[in-house]
Amino acid sequence: MTSPRHAHATDNGRYYTDPAGGPDLVSVTNVLDTSVNKTRSLMPWGVKLTIEWILDHRIEVARRATTDRAELTKQLKQIHQDAREVASDLGTVIHHAAEKRLLGAPFAVTREVAPYLHQLELFLSFWGVDIDKHVVAAEITCLHRRLGYAGTADLMIWLPTGPDRQLELWLIDFKTSATRSAKSVYPENTQQLAALRYCETVLLPDDTEEPMPEIQKAGVLNLRAKSHALVEMPAGRDAHRAFRGALENALWHHAAPSSYPALLAPDQPVPARWRNYRKVA
């Protein structure tokens, strides 16, 4: 996971510190992580990884199932968690490299990152992007103080998608994966983009503020090792209303106590029919 400026971890997930001194703002991704059930995709993926590992190590599994069962079980439960951490770390590095490229800053390209950066270069080339002219911002913090949330936009860029190839301002979020199709997206990606699109202000590198630019289109740029795809998302007001519902739900969960006191029954005689089921003083 990337670490945007002003973002910090809390017991309830990521929040942003407001440079103006106001209350902390919950992050957009934190809201969606809290409110959106992702087991529909993560559970089958985790089961698939574990089964593949078992099949690849079937002789070892058969032996350890009788001699080392507890440790084997622990290792099997860890497989999908380790894979998620590796994928998250790679995604973070790719995001940082993409930011440097779009800002024209120097950066080192590792062997693991190079294929994804090549796909970013192809995207820029295919769309005729001049980063000095067309890139408005990369990794820019967006705030909505009135509603109490903040997030980081990966890219604001002019692309020739309007009538007669007119330039339109796009809000784009990068998504990386080693396994998913370049054309695949999740419904919550639309809410994420809508939340950023309708923020009130953006923070410049020196923490001065400007009004959020008027975004004309929003989409996900899926970067894969061998392909890429820009997928337009319907991140309109209806998606923002849905996000606001998720926001209210997330804030309720974050504020709710983790335990409640149990009530004790008043001191009264125990009915005779219950005396055989519990000891009576």
C-alpha cells in the first residue's frame, strides 16, 4: 500500500492529517475497506493459491500431515497472506515509479517493475501524452473537509477523448495485478474515483490549496506485466452518494466500542424446572 503525504495509520485504518489544523480525515480507501465486502474475490483467490501450493508439494504435505500437522496447518494458512503482502509491496513500488515518471523525476527501475513501467510508457505513447503539457498532477492529495474524508489521486491528465479529439481532464487511478485481466475492475473502484472527483480542494506540494479541478471523465488504468487498459468508470453523483453511505457506515464502525458491558440478572429465585441445569447457591 502506498503512503501518501499527510496520511498516517491508526487503529481504525488510514487517516489524513489536515495541514490547516482541522480534525483528521478518514481516507477513501479506508472507507471502502471497512464498508465493502471483498470476500467474494479474495476468498476464491486465497483458496486457489493454497490448493496450487498443496498440489505442487503433495508429497511433502502427505508426509507432514501425520508428522507435523500443526505446523503444516499454520504454513498453509499463511500462504495467501504472504502472497497479498508481496503483491501489495510490488504495487507500492510501481506506484512510486509511475509518479516519478509522470513528474519527470529520476528513479531506478528494478527488474520486477520494468514490465509495468513499459506498459505505462505504451499508454503515454498511444495517447500522445506530453507529460509537460498534459499531466496536471500525480499523487495529489484531495480533501473534503465538510464530509470528513481525504484521498490521493494517482493522476490528473488531459486526454483527447472529447468530440473531434478535444482534450478532456481525466482522473485516473492505477491498479496493478500479476493475475487479473487488464480489463477487469471492481464496483468499488467507481466509488473511489467519485469520492476523489467531488472533493472540495487539492493540496499542492507546498500545502497551499486550490479548488478541486472540474473532472470530465474518470477511469482505472490497469497496468499488467504484458498489457494495459484504460477503463472508463461511471464515477458520477450517484456513485458519490453510494460512497457517502459507505462513509457514514465506516465512521460508525470506527467510533463504535469494541465491547459492551454484560447485564446481570436480578437476584431472584430460579424456577424449579431450571435447577437441574445449573447450580443454585
